[in-house]
Amino acid sequence: MNAGIKVFAPATVANVAVGYDILGFALEKPGDEIIAKFTNTPGITITKITGAKGKLPYETEKNTAGFAAQKVLEFLGDTKTGISLEIHKKMPFGSGLGSSAASAVAGAMAVNELLKKPLTKRELLPFAVLGEQIADGAYHADNVAPSLLGGIIFIRDNQSLDVHRLPLPKGLYATVVHPNVRILTKDARDVLSDQVSLNQTITQSGNLGGFIVGLYNSDIGLIGRSLQDVIIEPQRAKLIPHFQDIKTAAMNEGALGCSISGAGPSIFALSPNSLIAENVKESMAKIFTDAKIEHQIFISQINQEGAIKL
Amino acid sequence: MNAGIKVFAPATVANVAVGYDILGFALEKPGDEIIAKFTNTPGITITKITGAKGKLPYETEKNTAGFAAQKVLEFLGDTKTGISLEIHKKMPFGSGLGSSAASAVAGAMAVNELLKKPLTKRELLPFAVLGEQIADGAYHADNVAPSLLGGIIFIRDNQSLDVHRLPLPKGLYATVVHPNVRILTKDARDVLSDQVSLNQTITQSGNLGGFIVGLYNSDIGLIGRSLQDVIIEPQRAKLIPHFQDIKTAAMNEGALGCSISGAGPSIFALSPNSLIAENVKESMAKIFTDAKIEHQIFISQINQEGAIKL
């Protein structure tokens, strides 16, 4: 009975330049892994955490993965089953790549898989969002939904989780660079003005709509023209060293767009093929290397599966 | 040689609740008609205007239809041909139904049709936009593009006329009511704050994206949830007598959405079928009738053809 199961939930890029709080896509890697096993203690118990440098709590209700797992169990009305979780963090905190979302998704998935899928993936979404809320404070699905469901996800409304998967043109590659500098999500939010000019709103709406239409029509040129953030990126760019140089380098190599991943400091670029994505990677890396800023950089297609049982 | 040709350009609903300056759709009627004939005087001459109560200028350069027509002729490098235009206005000014846009489109179409189509419809767009600019001051395609091309049009960017036709689910009907009250486009713009809260921007972007996704997926429920304007309508509603009552009546009958057409005072509702559109029409009409406000009201499918040669 107690072999247990292992699940994987991937990192994600939220906002995607033109969809602050309402767009996100899943990466192939990195991501978090959780092993779930039955135990004799009813409820969720966290027995092991690796890769977190002691920074994650073992208390179920304070842990994103634990809380999401517990909410699934509660929803199922199961007060007798005991499940233990081993959480293996395989991605950095505060990177802007949806670390807490991946943990929450993995927690919800792990319980569901161990119990032989009483719920669909889509039905797990609210519990994973509740889990991430512990870390982030906000009830937002822009990282959680793509980590769970895969693909490029558009969220009409976060409160009601009115979530839609967008079509994916062939050949898109993301280049993602994570500089080892620290930005707190709270600081990244505090730097934003709570007012936007009407003209900026019109421009950004045009770009969001253009991006969506471009995805539906596989219109790579339109996607490229649309990936321009006139609201959030100009305010947050200063938090990330060399952001403008990195962006210029990516665009010069032929990227369709380049912007901040989530609240940063990671930066993503989307490219129309793997060759351009490689060139973008080299040019981005050179700038951080020359500036002696430690960083991780990788290329990923958009992950179509989302969270999976390994 | 001089039988001439006649063209028709339809009225349009711009903004469509969630796409201020960047969405519009075409109605089947009303619209403007223009008859074009060859004359011996080089350039564009306006020989007759009906339906305008003397309010439209005969000077080509000051007339939206005349100026659009002239710009087409200039683009073709034709300095010898003379064309006369008879302009038959068949829709009210200042109604929020794109009256000046329809005239400009008809002017550009008329010249192109008389010359046996040297340009495609899409190629006529910038000249028609220049024509409308005479009346409106702004270089905007949200009425002009749907009047010319038909359908529901999304504009990523007005300056570069990055214009895209969206798919149209079957069965959508518009109910449009035009109360005989006067709103100047300038007043309708002046009433708008030039600042929007970031939260409103996120909500409205979600609704714009949801509307577009709904059109692509023929998801009528999503279209209905998306047709909510949290930015423009709350500011402009007070300019239109009984707006809230009209809207409530339409929504109670099952409309998917109801908002201001363009700068108003016309109000449109979208319904998922003709039966609901009829009920919406009756309920809307009753409110203006009870309030003794003269009005015109009609039902139209979305016009798929746009401007045509009759």
C-alpha cells in the first residue's frame, strides 16, 4: 500500500508582458516534486522538505503545498485518511517563476493522485490557489493555473477563476534568465502606481487583445507587435539590474518580446524558433556574466501538460 | 459612361463595452449612400447632399466623404479624373452610431468602385480614417473599420491601423436604441477622467480578453460575463437619460450585455438570439416611451459585408 506516488508541478511565467494578473504560461522545467504516501495519522503531515534551506514551515496550515493538500482532502469530506508529503523544492524562491504556486499545485495534485483522481485537474484549481494565497496573500491564478493545467492560460476573473486555455502556435520557445538578486513580491507590488492613464490602458488593452488574436490566428508577427508592456514593466524595470540591456539584447537577436517574469527578477523572452531562442540565451547570459551577476539561464518550450504524476 | 455607381456604408457600434477605441461592429442598417459619377472637372466635386438638414459642407476638403474620396484619388496619382458625389445621409448625426465614419467609408468606396476597384477594401481603410478625422479630430478606426470591412473588428493600434476581424458566433443580434437627445463627442470625451485605477484596468482587460476568447470559442456564456465596462460606461452613463433603467431592462430580458454605443446617446444590447433581441427591444422602448423621449429602435444582426456597391 505504501509505495506512494510522486508528482511534478512546473515553474511558470506570469503576466507575460501584457496580462498583469491575468496571463501566465508553464515552463518544462524547473519545478517542484512531491511524494505522497498514506500514513496512520489522519490529515496531511509534512515529513520532509528539501531544497528550501530551512525556509519553509512544516506546519500544514502554513505551508502552501500542505494547505492546498489539506483543502483537497477537506473538500472530499475525508476525515480519516492520513497522507504524508515529502516536498522537494527544485526551484528558487522569489525568482518570479511561480515557486509557491508550483508547490501548491504539487500538493493538491499529490493528494488527488494518491486517492486515484477523485477530482479532475480543473477541479483542483481553487485548492491550489488557496494554497498559494498563504505565500502571496492574493487569490490569483496566473501562476497556479498554468502550473496545473499547462499551456498559456488567460484569466478573465481571478475571484471566480474564470480561466481559459489559449491556443499555442508551433515553434514558440521561451528563454528565461534568473539573476541571483532578491526582489520581494511585496516590493514589486509597492513600486506600482495604483493609477494608470487612460491612454496607457487603451494601448495595453490593444496589446493584450493583439496577443490573444495572434495566438488564435498563429500570427507570429502580431504576437511580436503585441508583446509590449506600457504599464508594469516601465515601473518595475529599475528593480532588476541591467534589465534594459538584457531586453535590448534579446530583441536584437529576434525575440518576439522580452519582459519581466511575474514580479521578477527573472526575465523571459519569447522566440519564434529554437535557434533564435539560443541566440537570445547567449546574448542575455553575456550581459549578466560581464556584469559579474550570478544567474541561471535556460530555454523551454511552453509546457502543454502542466502538473503530472511522475 | 455616366450612369454612375451607388455605394452603401453601414452604421456601426464602437467601443462595445470593453474595447474603448479598439472594438467596433457593423450594423445592417441604417447607413449612408453615395452616388459617384464621372465629371469633366478634375478632382472630387460634391454636387448634392440630402438628409443632412444643411449641416454638411459642400467643400470637398471639409466634408468627410469628400476628403476620403479625394485622398483615394490622390493616392492613385490621378490628377485628371473628375468625380462628382451625391451624398445621401440616411442616419442621424451625433447618434453614437458612426455617422461620419459611414460617410467617409462611402466616399472612399464610391471612388474605388467607380474606378473599377484599383484598391482592395482593406487598402481603402487609411483614406476613410483620414476622412472621418475631419469630423472627429481623432485618427480612429473603431467605427470606420467595421463600416468598411463588416463584422466585429478589433484594433490593436489605431496609428498603424493594426486591424483584425474577429470570428462571429451564430445567432448574435444587436438591439439598438437612439434617443433624440444630443451629446457632443467632445462632451462625451471631456467627461472621462484621464486616469484609471490599476484594478479597473485589470478588470477591464480581463473582460476584453474574455470577450475575444468568447468570440473565438463561440462561448456565449463567456461573452456575457465579459461584456461589463467598469471604466467608460460608469462615467458616461449620466449623459444619457434613463440609461440605467434601459440597461436593467435589457439584462432582465436575457441580453448578454448592454452599454453605450460609441460616445452615445445610442445604447446597444447584444442578445444570443432574435427572440431575446425582440423582447429587449420592447422593454427598452417602453422606458423611453413612458418617459416621453422620442427615439428610434431597431434590431440588427452583425453586418458581415460592411460597405457594398448597391
